Amino acid sequence: MMEIAYVCEWEKRPKSNHCPSIPLVCAWSCRNLIAFTTDLKNEEDDKGLDNAFITNITRPVDLSHMIHIIDTDHPWDVYSINSGHTEVISCLEWDQSGSRLLSADGDGQIKCWGMAEHLVNSWECTQSSSVDGDPIVALSWLHNGVKLALHVEKSGSTNFGEKFSRVKFSPSLTLFGGKPMEGWLAVTVSGLVTVSLLKPNGTLLTASESLCRLRGRVALADIAFTGGGNIVVAATDGSSSSPVQFYKVCVSVVNEKCRIDTELLPSLFMRCTTDPVRRDKYPAVTHLKFLTRENSEQVLLCASSQMGSIVECWSLRKEGLPVNNIFQHRSPVVGEKQPMILKWRILSATNDLERVSAVALPKLPISISNTDLKVASDTKFFPGLGLALAFHDGSIQILHRLSLHMMGVFYGSSGSSQRVGEEPAIKRQRAGGPTLHFKALQFSWTSLALVGVDNHGKLHMLRVSPSMGQMLDMNTLLRHLLFLLEYCMVTGYDWWDVLLHAQPSMVHNLLEKLHEEYMRQNQALQQVLSTRIVAVKASLCKLSSATAARACDFHAKLLLIAISSTLKSLLRPHVLNTPDKSPGDRLSEICAKNTDTDIDKVMINLKTEEFVLDGPPLQSLQQLIQWVGDFVLYLLANLPNQGSIVRPGFGFLRDGASLGMLREMLVMIRIWGLLKPGCLPIYTATSDNQDSMFLLFRLLTKLWLCSRDESHPQDPDETLIDECCLLPSQLLVPSMDWLPINDGVITKIQSKHPLRLQFGKPYTLPGGNPSAQVEVFRSPASQRMDHLRCLHLGISPTEDSKACTRCGCVTMLRSPNKTNAMRQWEQRWIKNCLCGGLWRRIPSTLT
């Protein structure tokens, strides 16, 4: 049910260096970035970080004040930030976009971290606030009002709108026009709530207020949000005999000043304190969590002692207020209703457990109701239903988050997991010394993976089975993975954790079913998701050597779509009164209707004045135009080899939409060539009077006519194949640098054997080349490419570069271009890659 995917540890780090009293924190963003701290104390011989990216560090280093950030596919590429916190970091919190991080410490300091140059391994502090000397116990970003509900019972529906619906939810604070205001909220140990608001001009607006008139110590707290835009804070002084208090917090801006209003809500006492048997057994409350950040009506509590723990789940319900007997016989007024009050009721509680060391709650937004058990049993879809408890004996249990029934268990010492009801094959032996256990635990955003940081600073990545250990047929498992891939497509979340469960044998079926579901959506939604689904398909294809060539095709398709939209965006209507259709739309319409194989006859039907551009922009785009020309020549020259499905480019030969896009661009390039011959693609021809563009357009049109009707594609006729066979004797066919090198771990952990990794040391397969599967499509000493600018970088590039964390696409960090047209192209990819992945800086030797 749970198994280790990989373990990443610090190099040569003595086990005696850890400090048990220091808490660890860990946070997992929706972009699959993980931020965590360690409890390793001052160590002059800092060998474990020699190869990591570390900034502003002077030795000796107190690693408990440092923040380590990794992306899950390259865990060795750790970026360790010398945070500047003077006390131990107590909270880490990602924003809703997964690109900014909040950190807070035991001295009341709060810092906001952002990516420098949009790189995941380069961070800088952008804002900070403080409540001097008052330790922070809870921290959260203000809610932006975006909430999506995932309907498991409708997973068989063909409409994405029924599977995933937008829930009406108000932001914590809005600007003019209803735009959500950004900021964060924190709770301190002395009972203060502090709010910092990010104004549009970049300045910070900060205010603090007591949670209640009588301030008391707050040992633990958590923050949740209501649909009406209010904030609810749960707080306890740490004693199980004291009440758990709840407060409503309202934030507003009045006369350019931040105002905080608080109100006391109903409180509760833990059930274990009222039980005569357990009254003094669990004196301390060690964990306090709302079940979800958007549901302030259900809370999880854990009370512990040195010997064990107990967990309780509570729910806030409306109940009728009982009326005194004196008023029972009074005649009721017409329309009078019984008065209602809010009251906390216990939903469930566990038996006595081992001592709990960490708690992780699922982030998947399934509805929390009593019908969940029935839906789970009917659909056998369990992600998001279980919460994880880590224990001091090194084990992890998954409990149902409402009933707290055990759904599965993982034994950390043996690395094995079991379903409920199974007996372990071998009884575990208790170690004499301190047991390796998790001090911080976090679920991924689809609840299919769990990351934990243990008491020796190691980071463990665990797969969590979507079936929770139950035996599922292949179709049901595929349906569950497909459902979560669709959820990631709609939300924009990273799908790396879903790929953990996709075996190479599943890839073909997942691709087909994903395409079928996508084609059933309306045209507007298809357009929105057009590039995202191609990126998902490319990620899936890389999992299997049999489909690696298709991954090449999907990456090339992303580049093709991007170049097409950029070139069309340069076109301007000739007259000021803009018509209903843009020049780009008219070009597509005319090319779709005109089936002539003569490129010059197609040009006659176009208003060529709309294609008039100045010379410099056209010349600066020549490398993109050259890629289009080379790509068309490569496809046509390889048409006779179409029986070989493993060759890159095969997927385009029956893709009518992509072939039509190429045809449109050839027409545009032909017209621009009349204005600026220097922008035309360069071909090496065997004859001086060979019109290469004319020849390629004619052959491409014939191929397009065979596949433009995707429901009834036709095989190319013998004449076309014969002409394509002659192409290599007429034009020099270029070698295409198809696929970027992707050195991530996702392609290496498909087996059940966990990987042992070290921070700062890239992983290589034992006795093999890590990129052998990719390098089959290029010669070992070939020129390295800037995949976005379509430039050759040489065999050993010296320029600083960045690579995509998802697909491995490489591009130069600094732009060599000065023209606006090329700058416009580069600005499209300043934050994200073609596939939507994040950028990470790579040394020039790895390019």
C-alpha cells in the first residue's frame, strides 16, 4: 500500500549531530516543490553540503536555521537558503501558486521568499514582517477565493465540468473590483494574531490584535477559512485538560490601515480528559489540525504522553437549544422556530496508539461527508480519504479522516507496508537506541505520495497506492489515475506524483483514454487545455522505452504550437477598423479551404498587405523559421519509413491539425521571403534552380489531404511516397535534435526498488548511462541545442543555462537577442517552459 520510492540523505553526516528537541517542518507545493528544515546543529566540517547550491553561508553553519528546497524529480539538486532567522524555523507555507514561500521562526520573524529569475534553485527574500520576540505557532496565506470540488461519484462522467466544479468561496480580503488581496496571517505564542497585506505597489500593510481580551499562552494553533471570507483560528495552551478555543477573525482595510476584528466561537474539551481511565494518561496536546483549510467545522486533535497518543476527530454542528419546562406549554407564535446553537460533537476517536511524531492531512478537495465511505466502496477510489500518522517507532498509519479506521500501515524499519487485517511476516525487533522516525510529514496534492523528513535529516519519498492496498483490476486502476491526471490538467497542478503509479505497460492505454476524454469536451475547454494535455502525454511517454519516440513528437508539437501562435501574432490588419477575424484566423480559414498544392496560388487569395513587417523582426526570427523548414523536410523525408513506430516524427504523419499548421506557416514564410529573403529557411540543394519551398509545400499538402479528416484517415499513395524517397537526393535532410535530456528520477523509479540518493550528487544508473534512453535520438558528440531559441550551443557550451524540471528542455539564461520580436518570444517562457514546467539553473558543463 505504501512503499519507498527514494531516500535522499546528506553526505557523510554523523548521526549524532541531530538535536531531538528541535521541531522539523516540511511543506509541499502544488508545483511539486518541497521545502523542509533539518535539526542538524552547528558543524564546522560541513561535508554534507559541499556539492549543494548554498548562498551566503559562513561556517560554522546552524542548519536548523536553513531552508532546503528541492523539486521532487531532482531531489539531489537541493538549494539551501541561509534564511537569516535567528531562532529555529517553526512554520513553512507555500502560496496557492506554488511559487512563493513563507517562513516563520521562534523570534516572531516572518519572511516571504520568491524565485530569483524564476529559478527553483535560486531564492531571495522579497518581504518580511515581525512580532519581535513572540514565537510564531501558526502561519497561512490569505485565501484567494478559488476553491475547486472534486466529485468522485461522477468520475465516469464525460464532462470535466461535472467532475470538477468551482465552489462559491469568498477571498479573505478583496481589492477594488473584487480582486483578492494577497497577504498572510500568523498566530503567536502569546495569543496575538498578526496580518500582513501586500499592497499593489509592493509595500506591506501590517496589523496585530489579540485573539481575545484575556490573552493566554498558545502552544498550538491552526488556521482555516470560511466560504464567507472569514478566518477561523483554533488554539490550545498545550494541556489536554484545557479547552481548545476557536476564534473568528475578520480582516479589512479602513483608511489605508489594516483592521482586525476577532470573535470567540464555541470551544471544546478533548474526550480523553473526561474518560476516568485516560484522564491523566495523555497530559499534552501535541497536534491540532483542521481537516482541510477550507473547512473550519472539522478538526483533528492528538493528545500524547511519553508512552503513547490518542487521536480524536470533532465536528461543529447546529443543534436545537432545549427549552425549559416552564415554556414548554406556551402557545407557539406562528412561524416561530426553535433557537439553534453551534456545538462541537466528537465524530470518532482512536484506541491507544504509539506516540505520534507527525501528522499529514490530504489536500485533495473531495467532499467530507458520511457518504464518502459508500462512494469509496462503490468506486474503490481512496486518495484524499486518509490522513497519515507517523509514530516514534518509525511506522506510518493511514487512517480514514472521518471514522479514524485504519486503512493501511507502513513499517519504516523494514520498508514494507500492509493492508489492514494482515499480520506481519516477521515480528519487528525494537532497536536499543533511538528509532529512526519521521518528524515532519506531508501529502502530495493528489494524495498519491507522501514525503517525510526523519530525525537524521534524511528525506523519504513514499508512494501511496490509490487502492490503499486493495486488489484492483487494471481498468479500475487506470480509471483512477486518469481521473487524477484530468484533475491536474484542469487545476494546473503538477502531475509528478501520479506518474509514480503509472507503470510502462499502462502508458499506451492511459494515452488513448486521456485523448478520448479530452475530445469529448467543448471546443472552448479544449482550446484552454490544448498545450497542457500535450505536456501530460509527453510525460507519460517518457516512462516507457517503447513510447520514447512519441515523447519526442509531443515535445516538438508544443514547440510547433508556440511558434505558430507567435508568428501569427505579428500579423496586423491593414485597416484600423478591425474585422471579426484576425489575419491569423483568416490565414487558417483560407489554407483549410484551399487544397491547391501550388504555394503561390494559395498566396493569391490572401491580403498580402497584412503580412508586411519590417526587416529586423523578420531577420531575428530566422532561427524559428529555420526550425519549421527543417521540421517539414525531416517529416517528408521520413514518410517512407512510417512503418517503424519507434522513429520520432511518426505521430505527425497522421496528425491533420499539425500538418495544417505547418502548411499555414510555410505560406507565411513564403510571403515574408518576398520582403526579406534573408529570413527564409536555408536548404542545401543538389540543383541550383531547385525551388525548395515550392517542392516541400506540394508534398506537405498531399500528405495533409490524406489525414485532414481524422475520423477517416487515408494512407499516402505510392506516388507521394516515391517523391518523398527522392527528397534526400534533392535536399540535404537535417538531423533533428529531438528530445532534451531529462535526468529526473521519475523514469528510474518505476521498479519497486527504492533509490538511495545523496544531496548534491546527481544520480546515475549503476553501470549505465542515465540518459541512454534519450541519447538514442542524437549522436553522443552532437551539438547541444538551445531548445527554445533553436540555436546551436556547441559541443561543450560555456553559457549559463537553465533546464526544465519536467521535460529537461535547455535554454540560455541570458538573452543574446536585442530585437523586440525575439524578446517577445523569450518573454513567453520567462516563468515556465513550453510544457509548463519550472526552470532550474544548471552548470554549463551539464548543458
